[in-house]
Amino acid sequence: MVLPPAVVDALRCSVCGEPVELADRALRCARRHAFDLAKQGYVNLLHAKVPSGTADTAEMVAARAEFLGAGHYDGLADRLVARVTTSGLVLDAGAGTGYYLARVLAKEPRATGLALDVSALALRRAARAHERLGAAVWNLWEPWPVASGSVSVLLNVFAPRNGAEFHRVLRPGGSLFVVSPRPGHLRELAAVADLLEVDERKEERLDNVLGGRFEPVSKEEYTERLTLSAMDVRRAVMMGPNAHHPERLKRLDDVREPLDVTASFVLQEYRKPPSRP
Ligand SMILES: C[S@@+](CC[C@H](N)C(=O)[O-])C[C@H]1O[C@@H](n2cnc3c(N)ncnc32)[C@H](O)[C@@H]1O
Ligand SMILES: [Zn+2]
């Protein structure tokens, strides 16, 4: 497995910012900084430690992969995929296992995908999710090792938002798709575990992060009832931030029956204004 050429072209050395080339299973810049490709197919560009508690654990990654694999968020994926049209580079910021990015690539035969995530465990799966997908470990809160204006479409699904870097890497006229949970998303899970509070002001903050830099194009709110098996109830809890708090999960062991839950998302599309002559 190698990184697609369009991904190598867009990546930059995370030490000095120079372009990189792929040789002998490593990315190298002209100043001889080198980043080995893992045997699982992703490249780690990080040279600083990530604060603990940031990256998803193996258990969280497995729970997310199994939950998504069961098709519970297919409705969301279909809506997102339907809005994306491109033959260029699609960057998924906080891509996790690459589920949504692989779906976009399956629909767009000439597009290439770049998955960025701080979790190498998640990117092992992402690197296998599609042949035109390349994956790189990176902390989204640091300046990204990605060339300015190299990205045609940016995806951001339940993941951290760095508005300045979104803007820098997108080409003028490029599209940004942001998916967030709405208040009440999976609220029924509160009956079976002591969940962390959902931040009700997220949408307001999103406007602050993106406002001024991007033009809003569309906003779709979408609510669906899902029937989750007892296993999927557990996965739904374990794939989120609650997994970092074992004391909150004790009651989950008592779940034996399927549970009807509400899934509620907002899918927002923005555009980077075309550059003026
Ligand atoms: C809730 S998951 C969503 C993953 C994927 N978009 C999906 O919906 O399946 C959040 C993802 O953001 C990643 N993440 C969290 N903080 C990050 C950071 N500072 N830099 C890069 N990725 C980060 C996590 O590792 C995780 O894969
Ligand atoms: Zn370098």
C-alpha cells in the first residue's frame, strides 16, 4: 500500500514546510527530514507528543468501526456524499477510520482522499478503507503539513475545527462540509450510562470559528430513529468521549434489550470565497 501521488503532492514536511517525495517507503524533503510509512500504510508526520486523552483508544476505534459498519449512520453518509462533487483532493480533518471519506471516494472516481487524524490506530483502518485514500497522523491544532490551496473539498465530521487551517488549505471556491450532533442526539443513551453533558452552544461556536472566512452555502438538519442492539448501545457509548471515563459506564453492563434512540445531526456546507483578481 502506498500513498496516492496527489496526496504526496499536497503533503509538506512537518519540520520545515518543504515539499516531500516518496522513496523507499518514506516521505523525504530536500532538507533530508524523513517520515517512514507504517507497514499498515499510513505516515506519521508528528514530531511532538499529543496531550494524553486526545486520541481515541483501540477500544474506541473498534467500537466506532463496528457501529459505523452496522450501517446506523448510512443515512448521514448518503446525505453528505450526495452533496460532494469533485475530481480533486478531499481532505477529511479528524477522519477516524475513514468511513465518510471512503464513501465520498467511491462516488467520485477521479478524486483522491487525505485522512488526517491524531489516532494512528484509527488511521490503520482508514489506510485500508479505499485505494485512493492516503492517511497521515497529525494534530489538527498545530499548523497542518498540507500545501496552501491544495484541497478541493474539506470534510469535518464530529471532529476538531481549526478554522484558520481550513481556510489556508482550501483552494479558492473550495467547499467545506461540517457535520455536528444536534442537541438531543442519542439522548436515550443517558438512561443506560452516566454521559458527559453535550455542549448546547456548539453551533454558535462553529459560526465564530468559521464566520468571516467562509460563505454559508447550505444547512440541513436531520433527525432519525435508530434501533440499536444491546451491543450497538455499548458501541455508541464507547465510541465517544465517555469512553475516557470508565466510572460513567458501569450501568452499561445491565443493557440486554435493543434500544430505540434518536440520531440528530446538522450538516453544514460552506464555501471559501473565490480569490479576487
Ligand atoms: C468522534 S471521532 C470522529 C471520527 C470520524 N470523523 C467519524 O465520524 O467516524 C473524532 C476524531 O477526531 C480525532 N481527533 C481528536 N482530536 C484531534 C486532534 N487534535 N487532531 C487530530 N485528530 C483529532 C480523534 O482521534 C477521532 O478519530
Ligand atoms: Zn523538511
